[in-house]
Amino acid sequence: MSHDERWMMEAIREAQAALREDEVPVGTVVVRDDKIVARAHNLSQQKGDPTQHAELLALQQAQKAVGSLDRCTLYVTMEPCAMCAGAMVLMKLPRLVFGAFDPSCGCTGSRVDLTDHWFYHSVETWGGVLAKDCAALLTEFFQRKR
């Protein structure tokens, strides 16, 4: 198992928690110096707030825990949307690793790439890590809803 796969498994655990709570199963961890400094999953349904994405919650936790996000990598089970990709740029996150691609709303490569040379900061981005495992959780969630 690669280093990135190890941490993506932790993000998958967070996504599984979201699935148990009837949230869209997206989970994330922020890692710095080989330690998790923040973890979160979607809370949009519970909070009644569509901005309560796993990425934003984890980025906010990480910033409170360590200050600057230098040396941090955010691992997330689904390609980030425009809101989350924008937050990564604004917070100067150095590195992003995501699992499943989101061809309809993904903003780190699928639809557009807001993290690559659009603004004053670029985020090194890797997609498709454990993509099948990450996508399976999303498929399960949406099948339950039908």
C-alpha cells in the first residue's frame, strides 16, 4: 500500500461515517508531517447548510490546529467542488489527493481546474487514488435514495 493509499483509507473511514449518518459519503483527512491533524465528513444534511463539506470542515480544523497549512496534504474521497477548491487556493494548501472523479461538478480537473495556475497559488493535485473504493460509497448512497 502506498503512502497516499494509506491516508486515503482514513478518508474512506470518514466517508463511511457520513454514510451511516445519511450524509453524502465524502470524507477527508489533513496530514502534516505524517500525522493526521484534522478529519471530517460531510455534515450538510445535519446542519441544514450546503456549505458543510468535508473539505472545508477539515481545512478549518487543520488551520486551528497547526496555523499555516504548509507541509499539509488534504486527502478526500471525491474530487472537490468549486467552493472547496477555492478554499484550498485561498488557504494555500500545498497538496491535494482525491479518490473518485466528479465529472459533473469536479473543479480540480474534471470540469475545470481551479487549483492549477488560475490564481496566485496552485495546489499540487493527484486524482484517482483508490477511486473504485471511494466511488462505491457514493453509488451505495445514491442507490439507497432511489
